[in-house]
Amino acid sequence: MNAFNSLNISASGLSAERLRMDTISSNIANVDTTRSDTTGQPYRRKIAVFQENLDKSINPNTGQAEDNLKGVKAVGIVDDNSPLKQEYDPTNPDANADGYVAMPNVDILNEMADLISSTRAYQANVSVMGAEKSMFSTALQIGK
């Protein structure tokens, strides 16, 4: 295993969590958007999707195929297809004939919980990178 693989894994985690935080921020910013520019429909909550980033290789000792973890990678950002909220506001220009307005399916409490989780994961990756930096520095001091 390469000494810098762990740094690459942590860096990919930082990048993934940053994308997740950006997506959550977009959701929070559009919590009251009843008409999207592109579709004219209410804003739909976005979700960042990730998957493990594996490197397939052959172990020279056993001849068996192995999966080497290289971190996480973003697969994309998808719309949350949960139902839109219906809010009674007959004065709103986007209201239907019954006076209800289709509102985004964004729940601020869920977004804040996701944001806290993402922030903690980001902090954990920063801590891991700091520990790795310290270990590399100590290893260099031993070699003097």
C-alpha cells in the first residue's frame, strides 16, 4: 500500500462532503421557490449521490483480483421524488383553482441535520489528514 493512499482517501472524502454541503445549501436557499426557471415547477430537493472508488488489481502473491479502496467519488446529484408540499395561499400567483400552492419538498430540519452530519464528516477527514501529516513528519525525524 502506498503511503499516500490514506491522504488521497481523506481528500476524496473532503471533496465529497463539500459537494454534499453545497447541495444542502442549495436546498435551503430554495425552500420557498415555487417556480423554477427551467421547468416552471416548484424546486425539488437535490441529493448528492456517492459511491466507493475502487481500483481493481491482481495481487502478485496470490494471483487473485483485489479491490483497492481509493476513496469516494460523486456519481451525481439527483432530485428527491418525494411529494411536494401543498400550502393554502389563494393570494399567491402560483395557487391552483382551490387556492393551494405546490411548495418545494425541502424540510429545513432534515437539511440542518444533514448539514451537521456532513460538517462532522468533513471535520473527521481533516483530523485524519492532520494525523497522517504528523505521522509522516515523525517518520522523517526518525530518519535523521
